[in-house]
Amino acid sequence: MATSRPQKPPSQEEVQAAVEKVLDLVIASLHKARTYPVSDGTYVGEEGRRYKYCYHFQGEETPALNDGIEVQICANALDEDGIAAQLVGVDGETMTLVVSRRLDVQLLASAQVIVDRARLYRKLKEAFLRAGVPAELDRKLLGELPCDDLIAAGEESLELLPTNFSPDGDQRQAMLRALASEVTMVLGPPGTGKTSVLAAIAYLHALYHEYRVLILSHTNVAIDNAIERLVDLLHDAGRDWYVEQQRVIRFGIARLPVFASEAYQHVAMEQVVESYLMQTQQEEERLQERCQVLRERIREHRQTHDQRQRKKRSMMRDLENQIQQVSVELNQQNTREAAACAEIDQRLAPLCPPLEAADVRFIEAQLRLREAEADVAAAAQQHQEQQTAYGRVQKLLEIFRARPVLSRLFRRVVSGESEHSYLALLHERDRVVETCWRQLIACQHEQKRASVAVYQAQREHGRLRFRVDALEAQREQITEQYQTLRAPLLTRLLQVKQQREAQTTSAANLRSQLQKWEQELQLTQEMLAKMDEAREAEKRRAIRKILENAQVVGATLTTLYLNPLLLEQEWDVIIIDEGSMAPVPAVLVAARRAIRHLIIIGDPLQLAPVCSWKEPLIKHWLGLDIFAHGGYSLEEARTGAHHSALLSYQGRMSKRICDLIRHSVYQGALKDRLPDRPLCAFGPDPEHPVVLLDTTGAKNCKTERPKAKSRLNVYHAAVVTHQAQQVLACMEESGNEAIGVITPYTLQRDLLKERFAQAGILSACRIGTIHAFQGMEFDVVILDLVDTPSYSIAPFLCGGWGSEAMRMVNVAVTRARHKLYIVAHVERILRTPDASMLQQLVRDAGRQHRVRVRRHFVDFNVTRLL
């Protein structure tokens, strides 16, 4: 039958104009990319040549980011060579990313994640403005057009479900309605089996009608849970062939580890794509192995190099010390040698000028002696010559006298010879001889004086030379002595320098080898990059082929409007899970792609879409969920009005835990599927599923606000840590994340993680804010409300029914299956208005079991944790 809205809904043109304006305002406000500092990155695993890493946020608040968006990771905000990554999800203060190559140690230690949120909203706008299919289910969803709202399909369609799946009446009605109605709104409080109903609806549409089904959600975890439940249904129905033929595909990066297992090799898109690309797999694996070998060699040699460098630095310091020590000793030797030689030179200095003067005098004396000897020789020769001449004249006189008188007369007449002439000549010669003799005697005297002068000069010179030679010999002896002393030092210095050179050469050889391997690694990576380009093209073709072959596909809403391939596919049925958290523009994008059926599953009383903008128009379209925009309520769903169905029976929580929200939130619409089932007891206080730990009156219990937007309570952190230790001690088996610890404030979350890590129980507990827990469930939950009389309670926790506080309280309480501990300063919370959801929660919990912490926990454990 056809139904219509009780109020006039907006027209398509009004919705189009309003959403387009909102997206333009948001895009204008996000003109700059947002940078988030992260640290302590850890490698999670590899899936089909894509590497998953987990980082911790360093900022004050956890950002609200959509699963599946594209981001960049880089060393700093100014780095232009960022690495493209895909956000798998944000969990408390951690984010999980997937990249196409391994990250180095520096990026793991500290990095910046850059999110271009403006691009995200531009893509959303492009998808929103894209023409939809003729069915116009978006207009029918908002009530502008009437909807073919058949009450239900035939019961025979449910016979295809496996026999071990036994839906209750509400679930059967919701499934039958989803098979028949164009638009179906399935409203289900926590624990009512919404995921099971979703999987069954997808199962029936795909197998009964052979429709193509697209399952969407705001988060990866919700999609993973839905696909996992669908695969379980197919397995239970004996239709494993359906999975093996790749008819069910999880598109995008899965959050749950199970999708990396062999059991999901035909479901997880990454694994399916890898099976299509086996032809190039061997060569890529060979290159990958070579890269791995090179990386290992480089890593090992870097370690060796680092070790050698450390040893070298130590040895070089030792060698430098030795060189310095030897140099100092050499300098000392040289100084002592120089001092000794200087002393000798000082003694030589006054001797050198006299020695030089003595040398000059000795040479001059020798010259004079030689001149005197020459003069003596010349005078002796002249004397001898004159003596000879005198003898000839005397002989001639004797001959003349021996002649007869006549002969003498004759000669006198003829030649003038006479005895008188001969006597005169003899006398003349005798005078000349006498003169020569006197000259000879004078020269001999001069020669003797020159000889004496030479002797004296020689003696003085010899005396001075002896002293100088003795001093120079002493200096040479000192030099030789110090050379002998320096020889071992110089030898040692040479050896030390040779050792230093050998160390430098060894390090250079190692660096050269490292450079060689790094170059080979770079070339191999370049080859891989080229192969990756070809592989990416082939991968796109494979993805298209896989999608066209698939009957059921699961993806996030963000992936839908970011991926043109998903948008251009034809989908008979679109199912949206966690509808309350999905932004309305994204829901409308999905609704416009549905040809036959649109099913939205969710709880209008759980968390709404996160919207940080304060402008009323933006908050209206991005902060309100599709249930508010379409006018869908639990009252209408209870009566089946406006193509809606209500799942009213929950089977997750203990009856007493459900009592906390049964009336205050759901106004009696939520019932227990098995109200009389036995309790699963968890200690301490095992007989009470709900325990209120009242910190009123505790001496050290106070709230602090080191940051304006958040707060913490050290005493509460100690109580929660102590309580978690007691719970874990009572558990027979406590695996990872056995307990959920929830708090409204990020500072308290961080403090709790610190205290749990100190206590060694962090891995056994999942700690986070309320927004991080929607869609999760735990056997035991500890809810820390933090606030005390120190400050007023935060506005988002103060409201009554229909407020954000109601949604927060609802999600926080309903995460617990069997045990809920509430740590609260009851006196402070009871001061809130009577309609406050916190006051109602505390009153209802206190009626079940209340423990005053100031009396019950006064022991060493809390004091130690404080």
C-alpha cells in the first residue's frame, strides 16, 4: 500500500539546493588540508602488496575521519613527497593506514598525516550532483514521492535461509518487508540482531530474486561484520560455491583480521584481485624477494657498518689519543732538543765572530808569509846573481893582473882596460852585492815576522776552532741522541696512522658495497614501479571484472562516492547499515543508485553523524541523521507505518543491563528475547550484572581540566584500573580486549591507557571514548563518568531524552553483554536536572547494586595507583 508523510517534505529541488549550498560552505571552510601529527607507528601486516600500519595520534582530540578516505603521510607538513595512503579506520587515539610500500623507520617514529577534507566533500558534491537512476528512491526516502510499500513478501522466500537461523517475529517481518517494499527502514535498538537481519536481507535478495546488492555503512567494521555474517549464512546453507565463485565481495580495505585469512580469499577484494594477477606474480615475487634480500643485506651491513662505525669511532678516538700522546712526546723531545741546542748556540754565538776574525787574520798572515817568502827568494836570487857578477869581475881582475905589463898596457890602449877600471867595477859590484845582501836580510826578517804572525794566528784560530768544534760536536751528539729517542715514537706514530688509514679504507669499502646494493635495490624498485604501473592498469580491469561478476558487494559510503567504478555500477538493492551515523548527503548519493530497493538499518537513538560546524544549515544537513530528516521514529516503526519495521527483541544484554535503557531511552519498546536465561556471572560481585561504584566522599576524588575541551579524574582512573584487574583475575580466560573501558573524555581515555599499561593489562582491555564503541560489544564494560563537583558536567552529557546525552548514554551502556560497572560521583550527578539521562542512569543502576568506593576500596591497590 502507498503511504505518505504526515508533514510536507522538502522537494527534490529544495534538497538539491540546500545540500549543494551546505557542501559549498563546507568546502570553502576547508581551504587548507588538515595535518595530524602521529607517532609510534607499528607494522600490522601485508595484504596483496599493500602494507598496513597503525599510528597513535599526538593531538588533543581524536579527529572525526571517514573510513576509506585517501590521505598522505610524510615526515613533516612541508614535505612535498608524501606517500599516498588509505585510511582504514580511526579507533580512539589510533589510526590504521594502508600504503603501497613499506615505511622507513623515521616515518614510523614520527610523521604527519595530511587529510584534504575539502577534496572529500568535493567528491561528495560531484557524486551528489550526478544523475540518479529513474527509481528516485531518494525522493521516496524523504517522503516527497509515494512509495510502493507492500506489507511483506511471501513467507516462502524465507525458506532459502539456513535451518539453523531462527529469526524472531520482528526480524521475519523486517526481512519480508525489505523484500517487497521499495524503501524499508529497519529500526533496531542495540542487540536486536540488526547485522543478522541485514545479512539475511542481502542473502534473500541475491539468491531469491537474483538481484545485485550493495551493502554500505559509515564504518569499515560494520561492513566487515555484515559480510562476515553473510558468508556464515551461505556456509550454513551449504552454498560455499557461491562464495568460491566470487559472488560476494568485500570492496576496499577490511578492518577485521579474518578477511586476510585463506577462508576469505574469494571475498576480500585484495585477495581476489591477486588471484586475477597471477601471471605477473612470479616475476614480481622474484623481484620482491630480491628486494627483500637486498634490504636484509643492507640492514645487516648497516648494522655491521654501524657496529664497525661505533668500534671505529672508539678505535679512532684511541688512535687519535695515541697520535696526540706520541705527538706530545715528540713535541716535548723537540722542545728539549731545541733547548739544549739553544744553550750550545748561545755558547757558540760569542765564539763565531772571533773565529771568523781569526780566520781572516790567519789567511792574511799566510798571505803575508807567502809574500815574504817570495821576497826572500827574489832577494836571494838577486844577491846570488850580484855575487856571481862580482866573482866574474874579481876573476877578470885577477886575469888582468896576471897579464904582463905590456899586455896590460896594450889592453889599456886598445880597450881601455886597466886595473883601476876593474877595481872600480869590482867596488861597484861589491856595493851592489852589499845592497842585495841587506835587502835579503830585510826580507828574511820580514819572513820571520810573517811566520810568527802566521803561527800566532794559527794558534788563536786553532784554539777557537777547537772550542767551536767541541760545541758543535756536542750539539750533533744531542741531535743524534734525540733522533734515537724519537725513532720509536715516529715508528709508533706511523703504525697508528696506518691503522687509522686501514680503518678508513675498511669503512669506505663497506660504504661502497652498501651503495652498490642500494643502487641495485633502487633499480629493482624502479622495475617494480614500472611493473606496478602496468599491474595497476591490469588491477583496475580486474576490479571492474570482479565487480561486474559479483552479486553482493560491501563497501563504505565514503568509498562509494570516491570511487567512480562503484557509482557507475547498476545496483538493484542498496542496504545501508548504521544509518544513524551516516551523513545525509552520502545516504542520498547511495539512494539515487538503487534501482529496486533501498533498505536502511540503524537506531535513531544511537550516535548521530559527527558534525563540528556550528552553522544551523550545515548542522541540519550534516549533523542530523536520515531518520530525523525522513521523520522515521520508533513509534512509527512499531506500528509498521511509513515502510518501517522495528526490531524490538534484544538478545545481547543481560536483562538488568537492558533495564537501564529499556524505559529511559526506548520507552518500553525494547524487550528481551530470552528474559529468563541464566546469568553469566563475572566477578567481583558476580550476582549483580550492574554495579554502581560511587566515589562520593572519596578524599582524592576530583576532576581536573588541564585542557579546556576535556577533563580527567586521577582517582577514578585508579578505581577503574583496580576494578579491571579484579575482573581479569576472575575470568577463566582473558584474551585480547576482553573488557571494554568507556569514558566520555579523551584526556581520561589517555590517562586510563597509561595506568593500564603500567599495570600490565592494556592488551586485555579496549579503552576509548563513547564514539569509538558504537557497533562493538564486550562481556564486561566499565563506564567511567569522570565528573565530580569540581566542574559542571559537560553540555553533551547533560541533556534528557532526545538529546546527544541520551545517544551517548545509550551507546555506552549497551556495549555490555553480561556485566556493567559504572564509576560515578553519584552526589554530583544527582544535582543534574531530573530529566537528565545521567541522573536516570545513576538512579536505576544504584537501585540494582551500589558500592561506596570510599569504604570498599580503601586499600593499598588504589593508593599505589594514585
